[in-house]
Amino acid sequence: MLSQLYIKNIAVISEAAIDFTGGLNVFTGETGAGKTILISAINAVLGERTSKEIIRTGEEKAVISALFTGLSPAAAAALGEAGYPPEEDGVLISREITADGKSACRIDGRPATAAILKTVAAHLINVHGQHDNQQLLSPAKHLGFIDGYGELEPMLEEYRDAYRAYSAARRELEQIDTDEAEKARRIDLLGYQIGEIDAAQLTPGEEDELRAQRKLLKNALAVTEALGGSLAVLDGDDETPGLSSQLGALVEQMEQAARYMDAARPVSERLTELSYEFEGFASDIRGLLEGFDCDPRQLDAIENRLDLLYSLKKKYGGTVEEILAFRDRAAEELRKIETSDERARQLQRELSGLLAEAEARAEKLSAARGDAAERFTARVMEELAFLDMPSVTLTVRRREKPLSPDGIDELELYISTNVGEEPRSLAKVASGGELARIMLSVKNVMAGRDDIGTLIFDEVDTGVSGRAAQKIGHKLRQVAADRQVIVVTHLAQVAAYAQHHLLISKTARDDRTFTSIIPLEGEDRVRELARITGGETLSEIALEHAREMLREADRAFR
């Protein structure tokens, strides 16, 4: 569950640390106190898109952190797969948003991305905001409800494997079934390209070697002068002795000294070895000089070869290796075209089998969806009956469509809210209050299909009041029996069922607005329920009514 939420510099919230408990946690407060901002902060720390506009006026950055404890196996596994195996059974997720629009995310103090936060958060929290009711108005979402409730994802994936295999074979056959003139043009082009590359007789790495040779030949005079000068330094001339002869004289003098002085022998021996090396240097330099060929025609040949490589690179790739890879691909395409008739016949034989397999799996999936839809609508109607909508009839209308990535079913929820009325599209019938109760029922029914530990509802009671609101509070308390539920509400009937009641309160000082979050117990809670019900003037009747709401909620779950 979400154990603690820390917020700093988010809109009207300067700084707050909120401790949560298991069961039903409820936030109340006057309009504008920051209830919606609280949900925005939670969404931000869970990786949802946010902006610098959320930062409190005059501040450089905002910080949100959320501590989760008692992780489910699925949540721990998701963290491990993302590279953040949890320590013990808890994880700390944080996000920092700066005034320049940048965002820094961390999991247990280690850097992460918003995408990773979002992936991990899907196993920690399910946030239901007011806009989520619009999912009910989109038939495209209804199929997901049925697949999720029926736990049909593995069957759907099996169908998609078959559909992908069929689609790939069909696309390949369509590519083969081009007109003969296009095939002939393609064969001519590929043959020319392959021939041009083959004629060049390319060798991997040759371009670097050619450039090195060109550099050497372009500087032939400087190289020749340098080699000749080096040889002159070693050999000397008629007037000036070279290093080799001077070193020879030095060796003779040291050998003379070594005959009579043992300490001079090591120096004499090293000088003798050095003289042999100098002789080798001279021999190597002579070999370089004698073997150096600076024929201008060789330079011309290298330039022409480099020009050819440049021309081929403009057509086929940035390097010799890429040109050769292009040639291999062209040869493979040419082979396929030249054998396309045989391949087409093979694909025709395979295609019927692949289509039959995809259709069979689609039919199996469709049948499973029909069964899941019946069970889903029955369970949702049970929930709605409890929420003071006993006359509702909920059905799923199915229309068949051609094979597609999600099967052959178009599903849409239809509803009749009164006895004797024909069910009609949910998008055309349900009011705001009905949508809120239907979505709560759907969420409750779907909740049994996952192990997400925390459900958050933002104003789930929109458009309802009185007995229906009381039933929503009762239902939320039921849902909270085996998981944590966090609710933002403006109705006392809902707040009365809270096991942990938090007041979001705003004050103004020094021309700034500040929001605080205060846990409520005893008479403080009674006064808040009375305020929600009757306004700022708290009469004894309003206070007693609040106490009775709390007693009734307590009796319902005693």
C-alpha cells in the first residue's frame, strides 16, 4: 500500500507529509483547498505527464515522493524486471520537477525515467479520476473490460500470433503479385546494381589503405629527402664523419679502457651492442629508400580508385562494408523475384491453413468473450443494485467484423435504467451520477482480477447524493476490506465510512495561500462532516446528524 506521500512546492501545497493506513482513506475539504492538486501530485510521482506549471509560484522546483510497503509479488517482480529489485518489501519513488521544465525521477534513490515509473506504478496503484468515466462512453474501451474480466489476455495473445503469421504471409504474397512489367524493371535494376558493385571488386578496409598510400605518394619528395638526410647523418661524407663511424671510434676507445679496467667493461659492451643497432638502422633506411616507388601513374590509379569508391558510396552506402551489404540484399531480392512464382504457390498453400488457424482462434476467443460478457454484466448489475440502481439492465452488444489485431468482435455496453425500456448505447443514456456509479461498479468487479494494492478515486460520487451517496461509501468500505482505497470526496455520506479521515485545509498569510493536511478524529471529524452537510454554521442538529452518520457506518461494519 501507499504508506506515505511527501509533497513540496506543488501549487497551494508548500510542504506536506501524509501518512496513510490500510482500508479506506478519505480526503475532504473546501473547494480550492488542494484536493485535485493532491491527485495530480500522485499522478506525477507515478510517471504521468506533468509540467512546470504545477510548481508553487516563486519556487524553483517541486518534489514528490511516495513510499510503498507490503509489495505484492507482481509489483516486486515488475521492479526487479525494471532493474530496481526492492529491499525487503518496500520501495520509495520520487520525482523532482524544476522551473525550467526538467524532471528527475528516482526509485530507491537510483535514477529512473518517467516511463519506468509508469510501468512500475501500474502494479502499485490504480488511479480513477473524473475523466475516467469517459471510458464508459467509448465503445473502443468496452472490449478491454471484457477481456480483462475474463482474463482472456493469454487467449488474445495466442490469436494475435496466428493473425500476425497470416498477415505476414498475405503481405508477402501481395508484394509478389505485382505486375510483370514492374518485376522486369526491378530485375533489370537489381542486376545492374549487383553488376556495378561486383565489377568494382571491392575489398573491406581498402579505402583507408588507399588514402594512406595517396598521402604517402603526394609527399614523395619530402619522404625521399628525409630518408636521404637520415642516411647522411648515419654514414657521413668525405668531409664529415657520420654517427656510425663516430660510434665505432667510441667503441674502440672503450674497448681499450676495458682491457685494463673491469668497471668499464659493461659500458663497452652496451656501446658495442648499440653500434650493431646503428648498422641495422642504416640498413633499414637504405631498404626504405631503395624500395620507395613514387611513380606519378600510381598516384593517378589511386585517385581513380577513390573516385570510384566515392561514386559507389553515394549510391549504395557510406562505407565499402555497407556497399557490400547492399549488394547482398539486392542479390537476395533478385533471387526471391526470380523464384517468386514458386514462392507464390507455396504461400497460397500456406495461406489457407494460416487463415483457418486465425479464424479458429478468433472464434474461440469470441466465444470466451461472450461467456465473460455475461458474467461481467451480471456482476456489475449486482453492484449497481446495491448502489441504488436496482432496475438497471446491462448487456453487451456484439457485432462481427473482419479479422483484426484484436479479433472479430466489436463490443459495446448497452444499458436500460428503467424496467420495460429497451437497452440503448451507454454513451447516449447514462447521466453523470449514473456514470459514476457504473464506473465504481466496473472498478470493483475488475479489482478482483488483479493484485494492485491501492485504488484511488477522485470524486467518484460526482452527480449523486442522499441514499445513493451512502451506498457508494458503503461499497468503497467493502472494497477496502482487502486493499487500500484512497478517496477524494465532497459528500459526508461517503466520508462517514472512512477508516482514516484527512482534512485538506487552506489558509492565507503574508499574501500567500497555504494548504495543510490534518488527520481527523472524534469531534473534529464530526464537525467536518457537519460542515460538508450544512455549511460553515454548525448547528447542534447538524452535529448530531454527523454523529449518526458515523454510528450508522460503524454499525454496518461492526
